[in-house]
Amino acid sequence: MDLAQGLVIITTIHLLAAASPGPDFVLVSQQTLTHGKKAGLLCSIGIALGLSVHIMYSAFGLAVVIANSSTALWVIKILGGGYLLYLGYKGLRSKKIISVKETKTLNRVKKHSDKKSIAVGFICNALNPKAPIYFVALFTVVLTPNMPLYQIAIYGIWMMCIQLAWFSTVVFLLSRPIVNEKFKKIGHWIDRVFGVAMIALGLKILMTKI
């Protein structure tokens, strides 16, 4: 399979995968609505960087081992599901902001550092227990035994760009003034809804046989 054909296949499959609702989408939405556009974009960068973990072990054939190892999948499932439960618990503890003064105070206290925003996205994606199986399936379609390393690198970087582009689009849509104005009135409820969604996703991961 030549490079152009592989890029077309990867673009089609991975764009659909990125756009499907999941932990990454919920997390980016929550970060954007709670901490602003910058935090959402940094979280998106973290998610794209987390993707590099899956791309690297897939390219070296480790994804097949992980996908067929019940112990490895169990560990990833516990870590990933537990992390989502933690994020959901934080969302459920969100409280209503009463005044403008209180808003500024809470923003100073709760504002994420750039590194933390990136780390949250990175961990969420890197600990996704369904990723090994997805990447085994995807790379089986486009990879061949004699494929040069530079071509694999191009595929990997392109997938990260797709991921970043999609979630950046989500961030910009959620950062529109009309959306933020409405969010200020019901922000704590949205946070709690995202918290419930995170917990539901975490429980689903923990209870689903992979």
C-alpha cells in the first residue's frame, strides 16, 4: 500500500473514531467550559500526545501482545477506569458560583497550569484500555512487514494532527461567547453532568470484558 492510499484510509477511519463520543470528548468539553479556551486547547494537545504512546507500541508490534494479554489489559482497564472515576468525582463536587468577585477568586484558585492541562489530556488518552485493540485493527489494515520507518512515522504524526484538529474545533465551538454566557448561569450543573458521564464511562470500562 502506497503512502497516499494509506493516508486516505487512516484519515477516514481515525476521524470517525476521534469524533465518536468518549472520555476524550467529555474531558475536552469539561476543561473548555470550566477553565476556558486555553485549557481546552492544551488538553487537546495532551490527548494528541497521548496518542503517540499507542502509535509507538503499535508500530513495534507490542499492541498485538497487549491486546492478547489478559493481565496487561486488566491493569490498563483498572488504571483507565479509575482515572475516569476520579475525574467524575471532581465534577460532581462542582459548586455554584454566586458572584463576580467569587468567580475571580475561584478562577485564581482552580485555574490549571499549562502543564496540568496537558497532563490531564495525556493521561486520559494514554490509559484508554480500548486503544490497543483499535490500533491493532487500524495498523493491520495499513502496515506491511517491509514498510519503511519514515512512512510509519508519517502515519502516526498525521493521526495526532487529526486528533488535535478535531478537538481544537470542539474547543472553539464551545468557546463562543453565547455558549459561555449560558454556561456561567448553569456551569455547576454542566460540571456535574460531565462528572456523571465520566463516572459512567469509568464504570463501563471497569465492567466491560475487553
